[in-house]
Amino acid sequence: MTRIDIAFQAVVLPVLLSFAAVSTVTWAGQANALTPLCAPAGPMNWQEMHQFVGCVAEGLRDEVWAENILPGIEIAPGVDAPDRAIRLEITKGCSLVPAYDHNRGVVSFPHALFYFTLYFQQAMLFQFLGTSPGEGDEDLLSYYDDRLRPALVRERMACPGSDLQKTGRVSRQLPSIMDRRMTNAERDAIFRKVNSDPATDRFQAYVALSPVFFTLLHEVGHAVLHPDGSSGEDHEEIEADDYAAAVLNANGLPVIMGLGIHQIFHSASRGGNDSALACRVARLARNHPVPAAFVDEFGQDIANRLEHFRRFYADEYQRRCDA
Ligand SMILES: [Zn+2]
């Protein structure tokens, strides 16, 4: 049996378990989901990884959606909740694009994206806890661009006829940021910090949920703002982005933590850089500094790192937007 890199376990497991732990500290205390503890006790083989992802997906669909995300919308000032009940569906098949289906009142999120979210979370966590402020911003972005996104495109290109279509699973392990620049000692230090310091543990919970939450809230934005269906035009995408950003800000989550995966998800179907999307990401990064509530809770050091990354992202994506 293939054992997944032990290093991968060390940080990613707590990140995912945080779907349960996070619920009492985010969304201004509104959240109370009790997502089942999905992870096996030790290192996972690939089969266990599939089961784990399936369990996390079920928890998101059955509990976190109703108990965290929808209440999180209600408490955002100036942001309307959807006036019809919307359900979350975790989908299988070749499409890797999250969407809102206005005929059925359903937000769909592809099962396979959880794998990419996992690896993304790990990379973000290592970046924000493991390096000096600002160091590694480019590495993080190139990991997304050069390694994670091509893997996503490869999965899509192999479909139909692949595991992706039949089971929603990705066919092989994804490239980890661990392959590159982190030593075991650095990795272990992060793991110890997450385990021993409650604030760091909460921070990794924010890291864990922000990407998926941003994406889901963007689709909820379409449900609220474009109830007869979205045209896909840029101005409607920007409206949905602003909706998601407003909800995250109101709940104390930095918008920047949701953006990298947003870009990966949305460019997956196109297979390359999309300049309209780059403009949207640049705009979000520029307009949404780390919320004051986040700085109060987590302190200036982590906030500074996020701000550094946010400005880097704003500049880099503006360049791609202008290209
Ligand atoms: Zn959209």
C-alpha cells in the first residue's frame, strides 16, 4: 500500500479536523456544526484518503452548510440572505467548476475539488506559519500555478472514462509543497505550534475553511443577486465576488485566504490563465485588507504576513490582468 508522505499527515490532518473545531470560533460564534471526525488515527494510505475526503464532503454538505455558512450570511450587515432555500450538492463527474443552478436552487461543488483544497491548505499553512514574513510568497503562487493547477487540468483532460467521472476521485496523489523547500524540522515546528497554541490552531482552522467558503459564498451571491440565472458576464461575477468578500469580512475571515483556490477552481475548465479572472482576483486582493477583528484575535505577526501576501497577490494578478 502506498503511504502518503507522513509530513503531509502532520499538518493536513489537524487542518481538516478543524472543520469540527472551528465551528465555535468563526462566524462570530454563530456556527455550531458538529462535523464528524473523519480522519483515521494514523497516516493514511491512498484508499483511506479517498474515504477521508468523502467523509469531509458529507460533513460539509450535511452540517457545515446549514449550520455555519447560511447563518454566516445572516450576520453580514448589508448582505441579503437568499430568499429561497438553497441546497448544497457535492457532485461527481467531469465538471470541476462550482456553480449555482437557479432552476433547482442548488449550489454544486465538485467532490474532486476537496483533494485540491487539502493540498492548498497545507501550502498556505506552511507559508503563513513557517517562513519569515513575506518570504515564499512567490513560491506559494508558483506551487499553485505550476504544480497544483496542471494536476487539476490533467484530471479533467482524462475525463470522461476516468475515476473522476465514476467516483469523483482524483486518480493519483497530487504534488505537495513539501516536495520543495521545507525541511522536516520546519514542518515539525509548525505541527507543534498548531498543537500547542490555541490561537495557531484557530488560525489553521481559518486556513482550512476560507477557500471552500469563499467559493460557496460566491455561488450564494449568484443565488441572491441573479435569481433568474447568471449570465456569466464579468459584472455579475464581480457582484458575486463582492458578496462573498462581504460575508467573509463580516465574519472576520481575510478574503485573501480564499483567493488562490478560487483562481484554481475557476481556471480549471479553461486550462490556462484567464485574464478576466486575474482582474477579479487582483481587485479582491486590493480591496480587502485583513479585517481588524482578525488582527485583534491573531496578532500583528500573522496579519502582517497575510497583508504582505495580499499585496503581492494584488500586484501579480494585476500584471496578469493587464497582460
Ligand atoms: Zn460566478
